[in-house]
Amino acid sequence: LSPQSSCFGSELNPKIIIESACYDSEANETILVLKRKIDSPDISEIGIIISNNQESTKFSCSNSCGTCTLLSAGERKTYYLANENLDDPKTLTITSNKCKIQSESIKNCNSN
């Protein structure tokens, strides 16, 4: 048998944490704040999936290509993600190596 890649533990001990996620309706973008743990050298890319009840949009972040640059170990970074074809986003999910890391409800940035 060949060794299998496992997602076990990716949600229990996430190496990247969603600190906040909100939708700015005036700019039509989702503002995402991520923090990467210092002990996370094995992450070379992340996927960001923004969805509403009907559809979703995916962004890819890596050191070599993608729609955004991957944050470094120990870094906190804010991403501004355009919602060009997605109305009223509800949920944001981050993945790494095709494993789900964390999901978060998207709040409204424009309400206090």
C-alpha cells in the first residue's frame, strides 16, 4: 500500500487562522484577515473559497503564482478579494493541500 495524504488534524490544529472576514458592499469585495502560525513551514499554497447559497468563487495564494501572495510564517495579512460575479457572500473557507483548514461566516463590513 502506498502512503495516503491525510487531512486529519488540519482543522483541529490549523496553521493558518481566519481572524476576520467581512463583505464591503460599497467596494464589492471581501476583506479577509489571516494569521499564519510561526511553525508552519510546510504550507506553500492556500485556497480561499467565498460562497453564497448558490455559487462560489475561488482564489489561490502561493509564493509562485495565483491571485494573491501567500503570507509568511508568523505573519498577519489582510486580503482584499473582489466579488465580481458573486452577490451577497455568506461563507469563507480556507484550504491547503486540498484539505479544509477553517470556515467562517462573512460579516457585513459596512454595519456597526
